[in-house]
Amino acid sequence: MNKIVISVNDFQRRAAILEDEKVVEIFNERNDESNIIKNIYKGKVANVLPGMESAFVDIGLEKNSFLYVDDLREFEEKYLNGIVNSNKPIEDLLTVGDQVVVQVLSVPRGNKGARVTTNFTIPGKYLVLMPNNDHLAISKKIKDESERKRLEEIFKEIKPAKMGVIIRTAAQGKSIHHFEREMVYLVKRWEEIEKRIKKAKTGELLYNDNDIVTTILRDVLNNTIDELIVDNEKVYLDIIDYINTFSENNISTRIKLYTKNKDIFQEYGVDAEIERALQKEVWLDCGGYLVIEKTEALVSIDVNTGKNTGSYNLERTVLNTNLEAAREIPRQLRLRNLSGIIIIDFIDMKLQEDKDLVIQQLDAELQRDRIKNNIVHFTDLGLIEMTRKRVGRTLSYFYEKECPICNGKGKVKSNEAIVLDILRDIKQVATEKDVNKIYIQTKKEIIKEIKNSYFDMISEYLKARKKQFILEEKDILNYDISLGK
């Protein structure tokens, strides 16, 4: 059974997708730069870089966004003084101080600002409106040629002049009245944006596409979902209204209001799954396990047999572990929202037919992912290289921060290294004339190490300088040093 669970309260909005009772996706809503994809802003050109064929645009965020020339050339005529589909360099199209309306393609990452475009898209459930692009496109996931032809004929009739449309996969099998209602709604939203453009100031938000409930209803809710459960009555009624307007009427019977006192995410095991998804190791039912590491450049996933010693021969044990890993890895990618280049190190397999089975299993599970992905190949070293499109933030962004002690390395200094740091600091402060006492606060095992190996040496060193030091036990990872007279 497939479910959507939505939690709404005064502090946050969250949602989870469950497939066969397993959590596969988490949605978090925050009022920060993690939720700005598809937002439209009025910006101002801060810098133009001809050598990079791009410009930096101030849209009111911490870092300026960047706009590639290819994301600019189809900008609507009224905003670029008549230049449409131009092949001119960016310095001939924009100058510092120009006002420009842009839509966010990707969120800021590391030292990079958000990537933006002037090719706007306003998404709906069945179609995506392109207000400044007179083009008709159909989702590649719609394979049936007769259906593609039917949809093309319908949209040629109802598509607004000088506007483009992308026909989404959800449009398959739907009638013209579904599309007409949504087309009117999306065109009206664009007209509202246009009215705000002239009055808006630099950095002002013109369009927000990140309401978590709307995203779920538009992009996730379909006939494969058996239940949608929400714990807020007002949101429940809003969902019913949305479905009555844009979706099939029979879907409304699957919407349930959760009324128990227990937190809804605890009731459906979502919080527990989030905690597990923040760990590096993922144990498989067979006894094997995955080790998932994210770096700046890529994600690495290592598959290990672990406790799985098998009941047959080694090749069967390895194959069974790899097949289960191939089922679990796509779920973890969705759950953690990992993207970019992904390298999977399956356990070495001798037989080509076993490798083919693992690839087939991995590909079948990846087909369930809403985010575009692609298996590139088995490398010469026996690694699987794949990609997954970057959409939004990783799960860890919302639940973790960098450790201030190890600065994200995942390791802290050894006891020996801490003792050497203490000795260095003692030597430094011992030269100060108005200091008579040196207080060292640190954990029990560091004190023990100093007393066993360094106490006499430190005492003699400080005695010669008419100073003394006092060791004080304190439950801290490193140490504190203070001075007294």
C-alpha cells in the first residue's frame, strides 16, 4: 500500500511518501534558501563576466545568483528591448545595473549562488506553462504514439498564443476539460506575476512555488497512492477543495484526517526512518550492509556482506547481497535526496550474468524515482557509475549541522595530540610575568595521561619559573586553559 503522510503544525510542515509501508521520500518546508527552486524574483545585474558567458544577479539572497547566457537568450521581448533568440554575447545583452526578472533553477551550494534563468515555467498537475516560449513538448514517459498524437492535437487548440506548454506524464488519458481548467488557472497566475513586475523592487519575490502541500498534490498524488493522511483539519479541507477542482473525484475518498494524539510521523514510523537515514551504515535484511558517504564531488556507496555468510556457495551469497543492495540503494537515494555523480561499489561478481541481474534490479527500482536518473555503466574497476538530477537539499541539510569540534571531518583529536597541545600552551603562557597559576580543565583520561607521563616534567619546568599548574576534571572533548595570580 502506498501512502502520503502530511504533518502540519505551528512550527513546520513536513510530508513523507511510503511505498509498501517503507518511507521513500521526505519533504521539509522552511522559509530559507533551501526552498527557492522555481521562485521568480525581480533582480538587478551585479556583474557581467564575458569570459564565463554569465552574469551575477542580485535577487536579495546571501549570495548573488548566476545567469548563463543560454538561460537568457529566449527572454521575452518586452524585457530585453526586442532581442529574442539572440546569439549575441552576454555583455551585449546585459550591463551592470540592469533590472531582470529571473526564476531559480537550483539552490545555492557551497560557495556557489543559485542558478537562475529567464525561461519561466509555471507548473500545474497536467501541464507546465511556459509564458515566454512558444513551444509544445510532451513528456518522454508517455510512450504510446496515439496518446501523444491525441494530446498534441488537444493542446494545439487550447494553447494560448505566444505561450508554450509542456505536457506532463499525469496528462495521459485525461480529457480536455482537465487541461482547460488548469490552463486558465496557470495563465491567470502568470498575469498576476506580470502585474507585480513593474512595481516590484530588487530582490522582491514575485512567485513562490514551494508550498509543500501544493507540491504533493500537484507532483505526487495520483492513482498509485492509496491514502493521503493529514493531521490538520484546515489543510484537509483545502486538499479536498483542490482535488475537486483539478483531480479525479474518486481520489477525494482516499484523503483521511488524522485525529490521534500521537504525533503522525511517529505513528507511521517516519521519524525513526529519518534517524536511520542520517547514519552512514544501512543494514540489509540479509545481514549485509551499505556504507554511504557524501563528498563535495560525488556520493560513494559501498556494499558489504557483513553478517551474511550464506547457505550456499560464495557466488550465491554475493549475488543475493548485491541484489538486495540494488533494491535498497534507490530507496536511500530518494530518502536522503542524494544526487550528482553516484559511484556504487558492489561486491565483486565473477559471472557476467550475475552482473546483468544486479543492473536489471537496480534499473527497475530506479524507475520508481520521480527524479531523473541514469545508470552510465560498469567501470573497468567493477564500479557502477550513475547520475541523479539535483533537486532541492539533502535530508541531512534539514536535520544536521557541521560538528564545531571536528569541522565535519567525523574525527576528533587523539588523547596524545590533546596532551601535546596542552604542553605547547603551558610553555607559551609560562613566559607571562603576572601569571602564577595555570588551570587546565579537561576530561579524566587526559588528566590520567598527563599524570602518568608528563606531570613531573611540567612541574619542574614551571617551578623554575615560579609558577604552578592545577588539573581540574571536566567532561569536555578537548580542554580549557585559564590563568590566575
